[in-house]
Amino acid sequence: MVNATQIKAGHILKLDNIIYRVLKVSHLTPGKGNAQMQVDLRNLKTGIKTNIRFRPMDTVDKVEVEEHAMKFLYQDGSIYHFMNPVTFEQTELHAEQLEDMLPYLKPEAHILMLECEGEPISIRLPDKMSFTVVSCEPPSKGSAGNLKDATVETNAVFKVPMFIKPGDIIVINTETGDYIEKG
């Protein structure tokens, strides 16, 4: 059990016998009434997003999960295939279980597979990952601080500084989607 004020993005919670992954946590302090924690959740079985408000004194069940090092192999329709690099055992997850992490999945990416009660439920990405820029506007000078859209090899689009050009390797924060540095 954890106090509602200790909930963080990435935690796995069990509410009414349903397992959720925490996507985002906001502390709300309305003009009238008591403070609340607004928590955006994703049901790990159905993939449906929901949000719930907790009072600071509420407690919730935090699920203990096992983590195993895995490597992303390939996508087959809405099924994503992962392999344990030691045992070569393969595991499949559906797109609904990975939805907000899909822009970061590229073949050979090293991730952590999260298992609850022996069942794979989700993955955890590294804090930052490198991507090759496939397309973007030409680099320009004199516009410090401005950002432009860049498409990477996974077809995800990230905001990057104006000096980035196609072929550059960029490092992205996987939690926020923000550009960190040129690789």
C-alpha cells in the first residue's frame, strides 16, 4: 500500500482487482475544498485510459512487478515480439499494452519486461534513447531557441533544435519526449 501523494508515473497499481500503469500524476489544489491527486491510468488488460482523483490521505495497492531484460525484435500487425537475450525465450505484447511507448520501439532496442504474477503486462524503456533523424526542415542559423519537427526511423516526430539535419543522431527523453542532445 502506498499513500496517494507517493504515486508516480510508471507505478503499477491494483484498483478493484484491475491492474493499471500510472501515466501522469497532477496535484490539484482547488480554491475551495481539499487538495487532490489526479492520476491518469491505463488499464493493462484493455489498454483503456482513465483518470481517478484521490485524496492525499487515500492509500492504494502498488503491485510488485518483476523486471527482465529483453530486446525488441519486430512488430507483426498489433503484436510486438520481444526476446530474452540470455535464454532466447520470446514474449508477445499487444499494442494496447504499449500504446504510449510505441514511438520509441525500434528493432534491437533493450527494454525491461514487466511481469505481474508470471504474466507480461508492459515494458519499461530506458530513460533516454538515440534515434536517427530521417526527415526535417533544412538547418537554419540565427533562430536560437526555436524548435522544429523531426521524423525519426520509428516514424515518431520530436521537437528538435533548428541545427539538426537528416542523418543526425538525436537523444530523446523517453518519459517526456523531449530532445536532450545530439548523439
